[in-house]
Amino acid sequence: SSAASDVYKRQVDNQRKCVWCVLNRVDDTRFPDTIIGVVSQPGQFYGYSPDFPVWDNLYVVALDVLTRWSMEKQGAEVVRELGSEYLWFTGDSVENHFRAVY
């Protein structure tokens, strides 16, 4: 259905924004300079565990964003679902709310 399709698109968009937020932190000197360093900071990314398997759909989302981030690092213009100033977010069980200031 169209409603289910819209929900799925919003969910994937939200997942992409989360990946961009992590990468924005990697690029910001106030945070660790690795993805693992960022996601494993205490109290920052609820649910992260190195023992948790990556679901195929999340792998596809992460690979897409990581590819564009890498291209951006090499000077290419890429589509970003989240601006580089966004370093924080909170969720309300429906969607995440991204912020540029804490």
C-alpha cells in the first residue's frame, strides 16, 4: 500500500540520518575520529554492541551513506540526508530529532 511505502521511506531516511550523524561526529574534533570510537562512547548510541549482528537492510543503508561520505571526502558533491552540523539526536519511538547543538 502507499501508506506502508511512505512509512518504509521515512524509516530508511531516518536510518540514513543516523549514519550521517555518526559520521559527522567522526569528522568533528570533539569526538573520537573512528566510527567505532563514536558509537561506543558511553551513553551515546543506545543499543550498540560489537556482538549485535548487523541486519542486511541496515548494512545496505550504512554502505550507501559510507560510500557517499567517502566520495565527499574526495571532493565530490553528494546528496546528504543530514547536514554536517548535526551531531546529536533524540528519539521519541516514532522518529529521531536531530540537533546541531546539545
